[in-house]
Amino acid sequence: MKKKEISHLVAEKVLGWDKQTLPNFEGSPYTADFWVNSQGEIQRPVNFFSPSCNLEDAWRVVESLGYVLKQLE
């Protein structure tokens, strides 16, 4: 499995994000794929989310796991 595939699985299964194609910025004819949370808030561009290579993204995953563990208690 490639890093990109792992990143997609983490975003979808661990963080609960959905991939959506949206305009790059308001009024733009160009689109890009973004990860969007359950509240409809844009989290990261798909191409820039890589928890296996980016420390900020990795911590985001760790913090979400803490939330999940608290719910299990």
C-alpha cells in the first residue's frame, strides 16, 4: 500500500473526513479535492494531508484518537 492510500484511509476511517471537490477559492473556475469534516468544514487539501510524512498531520490523528479513547471510557 502506498503512502497516499494510507493517508486516504486515515482521513476517511480514523478522522471521519469525506473527500469533496470544491472551488480552489470563491469565484474560481478551478477546483481541487479537499478533506471535509462532518460539520462541512474544510480541513486540508487532499494532496497536502500526509500523516506518515507531516508531523502536524500526524498530531492531528493522535489528538483525534485521544477523543475516541475518552468516548470509550
